[in-house]
Amino acid sequence: MSRIAPVVPALLLTLTLAACTGGGGVDGTPGGSGLRDPYFPKAGNGGYDVTHYALTLAYDPTARHLTGTADITARAGKDLSAFDLDLKGLTVQDVTVDGAAARFSRAGQELTVRPRDELDRGKPFRVTVRYAGTPETITDADGSQEGWLYTEDGALALGEPVGSMAWFPGNHHPSDKASYDITVTVPQGLTAVSNGELADRTTRDGRTTFHWRTAEPMASYLATVGIGRYEVHDGTVGEDRLPVYTAVDPVSAKDSAAVLAQLPEIMDWLRYNFGPYPFSSTGAIVEREEDAGYALETQNRPVFPGAPDTITLVHELAHQWYGDSVTPKTWQDMWLNEGFAQYAEWLWAEDHGGKSAQQRFQELYDHGEDEYEDLWDFPPGKPRSAAEISANPVYQRGAMVLHKIRQTVGDDAFYDLVQGWAAAHRHANASTADFIAYVEKQAPDKDFSGIWRDWLYGQGRPAHA
């Protein structure tokens, strides 16, 4: 893999907050650090809502050095005397608010910004943060790694659940979605891949700059950057000629080819079952197997550690509807991501000569603990800790909840329900309470109380399948 040349000069990370002058005094209150998420109480920040991130990054793989400018557009939710951004590691060089220098301080993952003038409630504002350093690789409570992962020829940024704060400052909670422009400069010969569509690519003085644009709202944990020597393929799928962009590490290219060739078929199947695709492009990033320990549904372009199999590709693409477009309000709602994607696996198998969803459900009920020893340890709607939000009960029992709903309403009503759920909360956030209310409204003549009590929130294996 390539070794790059000169270190790129530090870029200006500008978080811009549109002009909001408070008449010379600061009478507002601080926005607050953390949104008191059930599992990540310090994630996100109060007092404002981000509408757009413009990230300008440069990376030197040889020195493992990142420089950046974050230009963040937001709207104040109340009169603000100060507000926090999440940023773990890296060195902040300066901060401006609406073009004026702002005081700032660091404490743990909190970057507290004190603008010169109060930010008025309801008004847009812009912040500019310049930063640089060696990004951190974060080890999660379950032992997996996220944040900035170092690869043989570059890097890979993964953000679920809190890793995005390792490479850019922001409001890093799934409840605050925004559009993105991500511009990355790398040594010539390397490719920088991100979410959305490639808006521009230029090469100058031995460096290449890639500008990626994501117009649809995206939670920060779904943002990604892959830097390396990739085999790139772009084209279209479907009658609407949806753009497809895949970037594959050459080591994984041969084994990936047959599976990625199925992407058009999978996308057609997903659209038939779950409704219109919610984004303006699709694709994949395939790294080497050792570069990441898991696949992730990064928006528009899921990431895979080595060549994926068909069912994993189905799973991560299904997340584009459930998780990426319909995004959880808190990390306690994780089963709404993984239960749907897991059930998509069952439906794919059912439609392609494998076991039916009913067979898979019954197998898990009868002998699931032999396959997943933790299957009945806790209910999918309430993991016991941050270490368990991606554990088997969230995936497998989450899918079992959906199958119980299908049993209750019948196939036609079930597909109407899941398509309607994706449409009703398209590009928005939704909670488990929202889902329960939606299901009960769509089928008012059915009794779902036992499903919620025994399958979604019940301890241990339910008494009856």
C-alpha cells in the first residue's frame, strides 16, 4: 500500500453559526453536555440542532496525521451563553462563532464553546473549529473498535455508536441528523471514499481532493471515510438508474466480485418489500478482513471487513431503510435497527429457497440458546448496558418480535405495515414507543399487548411461541 508524501498543511475547521448578536450581553444559559441517553449519557449536547456539517480534512497516512476544519451550521433551541460539541482527542487550534473568535475549553469528550455574544433562540448560527492531530481508535464496551481505524494503506472511520467524535467535532447522538459535505485530501494515488455522491475530484501538487456530498439527513454515527488504494466501480441500478459506487481493497476484490454483482438484484428485492429507496445513491466499501471486525451500515455505502456473503449484504442494505433513514431516537431503540435488518435476512432466505421465517422463528424458540447462549438473557427493547446494545437478543429476539407481529396481522398487512413505517418516519427519528403506537394504529382490531409484554420487554423465553 502506498506511502505518502508531504504532510498537508493544517486545514481550517470552521463550525459556522449564523450571525446572532445578543445586543452586547450574554444573558442566555449553557446548552448542556450530553443528552442523557440511557447508555451514553454524555453523547450529544443540548440547546441546539445541527442542520449541516461541512468537513474539510487532510490525512497523511505515513505520519498518521489528520488536519481538519469543521464548519457547522446549527439552530439554537434556546438563548445560549455557551454550547458543547463532542470531540475526543485531537488538538483544537481555534474556534469562531459567526466569524468572531470564541473562547473554548476541553474536558474529556466535551469541547465547550463560549461565543462573544449570546445566540438567540430559534436563530441559525455557524461555528468554525480548526483542529489537528492523530485520531484515536476507540474500544467500545463490547470490545469492538471504532473511531479512526488504521489500515495498511490508509484509514477507515467508523462511528457506531460514538466513534465519529474521534475525527470531527459535532453533536454526536443519533437524534440530531444533518446533511454533510465531506472533503478529504490525500496523497495522489490514494482514494478517499465517503457517504453520498462524489461532487468533485481534483489533483494538484501531488495530492488529490475528493468532495463527497450527502443531501439527505444523516446521523453522525453513519458517517464514514475510507482512505486507501481501492478498485472503484460506478454505475447505476434499476429503472430509475440509481447511482452505485463501490470501492474495494484489491486484496478483497476477487472474492467480492460475485457478491457485489448481486447488488442490483438485492436492491430490487428490498425496494419491492420495504418501499422506495430513501437515498440518492447506493454502493459499498470493502476493506481487508483485518481492517475492521464487523460490517456497518454507513449511509449510502455500507462497510464490510473483507468480502461479504450475500446475506450480510442484504442485512446492511436493509439498514438503509431501518436505521439510516428511520433512525432511533436513543440507543435503547437499537432493536428497531437490528431487528428489522435481521428479519430482512429471514425474508430473503424465505424468498430464495432457504428456510421460511416461521421455521427460523421456531428453531430459535425451541433451541436458540444452543446457537446463541445469551438469547434469552434480556429483552430486545431494554438491553442491560451499553455493552449489549449489539448483542444477540437485540438482533434475533428483535426479529422474533417482528415475526410475532406478522403472525398477528397476516402477510399482506405486515408488508403494508413495514413499508408504511419506513415511509412515515423517512429521514427522521423514531422510538420504540412510536413504533408501538404506529402498529396499534394500523391494526386497531388486533391485540398486541402480549407481544410487547412477553417478546419485546419480557425477561427470559416466553411461555408460548
